[in-house]
Amino acid sequence: MSSFLNLNKNIHVLAFFLIFFLIGIFIFSDYGISIDEDKTRLNGFISLEYIFKIFAPNQVAEINKMTAGAINTNYGMMVTDDVVTSGIVFDLPLALLELIFKVDDSRETFLLRHFSNFLIFFISVYFFFKLVKNRYNSWIIGIIGALFLIVSPRIFADSFYNNKDVVFMSLFIINLFTATKFLEKKNFKWAILFALTSALTINVRIFGLILPILVFSIYFINILRKENNEKKIIKPLILFLILALFFTILFWPYLWENPIQNFLYALKALSEHNPHMYTFYLGEYFLRVHSPWHYHLVWIFLTTPFLYIILFFIGFMFITQRTIKRLLKIEKNDSYDDLWRGNKELQDLLFLLTFLIPIIVAINFGSISYDGWRHLYFIYPSFLLTSMLGLHLIKIIFFKKKNNYLHIFSIILIIPTAFWMYKNHPFQYAYFNFLAGKNFNEKFEMDYYGVSNKNALEYIIDREDEKVKIYNLNTTDLYLSKKILKKEIRETIDIVHNANNADYITNNYTDWRGETMPTKFVVPKNFKIIYEIKVDDVTINTIYKKY
């Protein structure tokens, strides 16, 4: 009987992930290009060229051909932020694939990138499922957790084109899984896997250091608690530290020549990235370096489904109360024996800390804030893991052993958000919950990545039989957006730099990126609105035609 149930379980899990994968396959080509994608692609080739100069110099010419000579060959002095401040574990392999298969069409290039982006997210959802399943000893709760992650509109949309923040978040999930296993098993196998995933995560964003630092701290507390034989638990830790350092340098070519100096420079470059450009927040323009302390908190709680927020606060209050009780006992008895009881409580604390610490750091150190909260996407899985604790507590209080009721209840509650995502496809990235109010476009950036430009171009081309001239009334790049269109369509589009020379004008309202106070662009009087791309009756892109 048990084997039958296990088989049944495996079939359900397999079916769930198969359906999710097929959805991704069918829709990944629907999304436009973000303004960063061309640059990050180039960064992959920059690193590839650097490696080939060492190991395969005869191939350098081919790389220059693939990039039309756009590479700055002085790699060590590259100022491109993505090369300096992060590794290239995503962009370099894709550059290599382009080279091997001689991908020479821009549409194929970016479709490859979008599919690869989704594939990494897909893998991370499976590891998120494992995290939840292991914590609550239930594959069904694991599936609900995976659904919560998928039915997160902004994360879902970004999973197809955001090769910075979503890739980092995805690797952080996998890293978090290996961290929990390492803390539980304290053996060499998980030390190696944790070191490998830590290096990969750090190579995407230096903020990946937070998890190794936390695990090291917990290890230190374990030693104080004398939880295990000290020698037994120290040896895997030493192995982890050595391998994590080795893998980090290995995967990050920028560090090869001078690991310490270049790493410190990367850290500095990250903290100083575009500080004097403007961002739009709560109806006002702020210099990025002077964004209000609550910037990220407001963005998180206005763009996350309200159900998850409620569950998070239930889990947050429970963990906080339990931890305070443990700390008070430690202070009273001067003992570390009761800081947490068992691996489950330790996981809860770890999840909450990986959410809170980056938030606290961002507030206290005045991190440069712009483009919503995408730079903190990596804390969202920990947010959801704390939400899952809230769901677990509701089960204990209201449903007791009636698990099926809880499962049905949970799925019913996420149906409205899932329907919203379906209705507003492929513009899920513009999601705001009801807390944002009705006119949230007057208070927040809507399409800062310029993803809707693709859909605007497609609308125009569907109306025209001849070549058209199009002007872009904002700071996002139409030339980049048209790269993902079919070749025959691209050839009918002429991007012009003067509105008076255009047949059509597009506007996605991203006019605040410069280093001077933004000014409103004026549409010439002989242009009239013919179409608006809307999300929840809020316009995110307007198309004008000359009459």
C-alpha cells in the first residue's frame, strides 16, 4: 500500500512539474526584451574572449565576428558593471552556445536566452518544492509552496527575461537547499555541494555571501552548544571554506589575475552603481542614492499577493516570539542549548534571517534603489518559506488533521491571482495588489524594463503593409525591442530619432532615467492615440499615429 502511495505521489509531482514546464515552453516567446539583455549578452562574450585568449587564441576572431567588434578587449579594465560586479555563470555558457551553434539571428539569440532563463527558474522551483517538502514532511505542502512561487506575477514574468535578478534568486534557492542539508548532515558530501552552489550564487551577485556567512555563524553556535563532536563538524566546514573560495575564483574570470584586489573593487563598484540617476517612487522623483528608507519594503508589500503577506506576518510573529523566548532563556541561564530545538526550528530561523538581513542592510546602509525591488528578488523565496510556516500554523489551529481541506483552501485562495496572470499575459510584471490603490501608475514605475515595447511594435506592424518609421517617446530602446521580432518584420521597421519624421510614436512612460531632473516628453499635435496596452485599466504603453 505504501509503495502504491509513493508511486501515486511521484506521478502527481511529475505531472505538476511537467505541466509547469509545458506552460513555459508555450509562452516563453511572448515576452519582450529587457533593456539589460543586450549588455549582459555582451558581457558573456567579453569573458569568453578573455578565456579564449588564454586557452584558444585562434577563436578570438570568431567571437569578435559574433559581437560585430563590440567587445572591449582590455578585459581587466572593463567598467561594464555586470562583468566587474558579478560573475558570468549564466552569460558565458550562453555565449559559448551561440558560438558553437553559430546563432546569427537576433531573434534566435534572445529566444535562447529567454528559454534558458525560464529553465533555471524551473529547476529552482523544484528545489523550492524540496525545501518546503523537507521542512513539513509533506509533498502536497511542497506543491503548494511551489505554486505560491509560480503564482507570483512579477517573479513569473521576470523569469523569462530578467537574467540578473531571477537567475540570482533561482541559484539562491538551490544554495539555500544545500545549506539546509549541510546544516542537517554536517558531512563532506553536502560541504562540497554547498560550496559549489555558494560559488555559483556569489558569481551572479556578491550578495550571495549572506548564506555562507549565516551558515558559518550557525556552525559557530553549534560548536558553543557542543552539539556534536567538534572535530567531526569542523572538518566539513573547513572543506567548505576552501572549496567555496576555489570555485568562486574559478567561475569568475575577472578574479583570476588578482583575486583579492579585484573582488574588493567589484564590491565597491556594486555599491556605487549609477547613484546619480533618477527613479520614480510614490509620485516623486528621487536620486537613486537618496531613495527613501522604505523604498524596498513598500515595493515588496504592494507587488506581492496579499494572501502571501498575511501568511508571512503569521509566520514572522511566531518565529520572532519563539526566538525571543529562546534568547531570554540563554541570557538567564548562560546556555546555548535551547537557542533552537531541532532542525525544523533552525530552518525557520534561517529562512527568516535570509529575508530580514538584506532588508536591514539596504535600509541602514542606504543602498541605491531603482527599478522596483528586483535587486532583492533573492529574498522572496525566504519570504514565501516564512509564509508557508504561517499556512502550517493555520492548519494546526483550524484544520488540525484535515489536510485535504487546507489544500483545497490554499488552492482556492490563489485562483484569483492565477486568473489575473492569465488575463494580463504577458504583462504580469506590472502587477500591484489592492493596497497600491487605483492610480498606481501615478506613483510607481510600470514598465521600467521596456518589455512592452515588443508588443507595441507588433501592434503597429499588424496594421501596416509597408515599412514604417517609429519614434520612441521615452528612454527605453526600441532598436533593442525589435531584435526579438521575426526577421521579415524587423526589416519593415525603421527606428527614427525625431518625432516629426515618424509615422508612429510609442510611449511606455519611462522618462526618468537620466542624471538631470526628468521632463515630460511632448507628443506632437498631429499624432493621435490609436491603442493603449493596459494592465488593470492602467496604461503601460501608448501608441500614437500621425494624421
